[in-house]
Amino acid sequence: MLFRDTNLNDRQVDLRLENGRIAAVADSKTLAPLPGEEVLLNGRITAPFAEPHVHLDAALLGARMPNRSGTLREGIANWAVLREELTVEDVRERAIETAEMYAQTGTLRIRTHVDTGSLLAVETLVGLKAEFASRGIDLQVVAFPQEGILRAPGRLEQWEEAVRMGCDAVGGIPHFERTTEEGWDSVRRVFDLAERTDTLIDFHCDETDDPHSRNLEVVCAETLDRGWQGRVVAGHCTALHSYNAPHAAKVIELVAEAGVQVIANPLDNVVLQGRYDTYPRRRGITRVDQLWEAGALVGIGHDSVQDPWYRLGTANMLDPAYMLIHVSQLTSEHEMRRVFDTLSGDNHLPFGGPPRLEAGERGQLLWWAEDDPIEVIRTRTPPRVFR
Ligand SMILES: [Zn+2]
């Protein structure tokens, strides 16, 4: 396979793929096609996309028990019923079907949360890593206590057991614990468990419109005090949208200092947040422009693929990118390009960083017939995927 005169990191190159590896990268029009070699002309090459935040245990369940009101509350109630009916085969089949939807639209690394309220789902997803790898997809699993760890007896133990079963990261949901103090306590317990088990950390953090939900600053302080920079992710952070300006500025500075990566999930949050508002109604998306401006790390998640919380979803990462550009008003030319670059760039940070597209490296990449990222986002046409 030879790509000729193709844009790679804003340089025109020729690139050859051979036996699953990048065999050569050279100046444009310097590599001649070998006999019988397929050639793709022009366009753009990027690294594959990464998905830092999805729930494969709940994916594709949206039609099985429709969320008729479309609200977070009914989504949680439906999931509580559906979770009790899960079987190994069901979790397995839906996870693989969803992962293939991701792979076919260019995403080859997936970090899934799994509700530790179902150890069957935990065991099934952790057990799927080899199957995913055989399809060219890297899978990470986060032990996510959907209903908190301190609200009811038994949940803490299930969550600890889930981590012992081989999850890559410890999850938490501090804003959902009973009190502010118990939320902060849960944050520290997440760090304690991750330290004991040498795992990563990935919170659902302040996914509320309540400006008094203040867990992100605790996450950042713990990250700094424990020297855990680079290992901690905070998803959603929608309360940040509603903080007053001085407090938001303080927290954003702390996020940047702590190297905590904030994952925006614009598809779910634009429909699930703001539900207690009449008008004006808030957008409920974290402050991506200000985080970027402060030098903080940001990623973009799809979060839901046809699950009890969000009936829509294609697993094409260009969809949340498109939504984010709209709801966060990231419509300058520079910002639209940055959103596109995030999918193949900073979205890989939870996996240790973006793959390098150089000679000798693994031959996983995307080829876009359209060179202009803004056109790619406009049409959301999938690339050719090499995995
Ligand atoms: Zn989530």
C-alpha cells in the first residue's frame, strides 16, 4: 500500500505500509509504486482516533427499554432494570458490535467505563481485551461505580472487587455521593485504591449544573499532593460551566497545574444538563476554550452509543466533535482544526499518548480523501481505516 503526495502533519509525503507496519515515510513523489501495489493519491493521513469515554456495557440497549422522557432520571431507572438482565453473551455481543462501529469510523483505542454494580459485565469486558486486540482495537476498562461507593452497603466492596478483576483504571462519581463531604471522601478513596493496585484514575466528575459541586478542585489537589500528574482523567466537569468567573479561573489554573485531563462529552451533556433550568437554559458543557487557553489537557468523548441515557449515537467520533464545535462555539478556523486534531492527538493521552506515524511503527492509520479537516467535520464522512 502506497500513499503518494499525501498530507501528514501538514507536510506532503509518500508513505508505504507493508506487513502491518509503516515501511517508509519520504518526501512527496520520491517513492515509486512496486508491482501490484495499491496507490492512494493526495488526501490526508492521521493517526487513528481514540475514544476516552464510553459505556460499552450499556451500549445498544436504548431500544430495548426506550427512555421515553429522554431524561437522565429515566435513563438511570431504565439502566437499573436492564443491568439485572445482563448475560455474558449479551454484553459480549453488544461490546463487539459497538467496537466495530468505532473501528469502521476510525477509532482503534477505546476506554470504556463499566458499572461495577454488575461484576458479570466487569468480568466480560475485562475478558474481551484479547478479542478486541485481534481486531486491531486496544481496550481499557474503568471500574465505574455508577451509583457511588458510599450511598449503600455493598457498593464499595463490589467496586474494589471490580478493580481486582483487572480493570485498568479506578472510577468514581463524587457528585453523586450523598453529601459534599462524602463526595470528597470518595475522591480520596479512589486515589487510595489506585495507589494500592497501581492503576489509573478516571472520574465522572461534577456532571451536574450545580455550581456548588466542587470535586474537580479536590481531584486536582490530590493529584498534585500524591504526585499523580499524567495518570488522572476527569470526565464531564459540567459544573465548571456554571461556576462564577473567579472560581472557574482558579479551578482551571489548578487543572492545568495538576495535568488532569478533562473529557468533554457534548452529545450526552447538551441533552441531559440544563434540565432544571427554564429559560435561559444552560448548555452544560465544560469550558473547553478556557481550559485550552490555560494550557490544560482536554479530550472529547462520545460517552453513549444508543444507551439508556442517549438513544442516538453512531460511534463515529466526528459526531461529538461536530457537536462540541457548535455548543462550545469553537468556530474559529483554528478551533475547528484543533477539535479535529484532538481526536487523533490528546484523545490518546489516557492510553499513554498518540501513536507516531514513522517508519518502523505499527501500521495503523487513517486516510482521508478530503485533505481539509473542516470539510471532514462538516460531512463526517469516515476515512479508510488501516488496522
Ligand atoms: Zn459516562
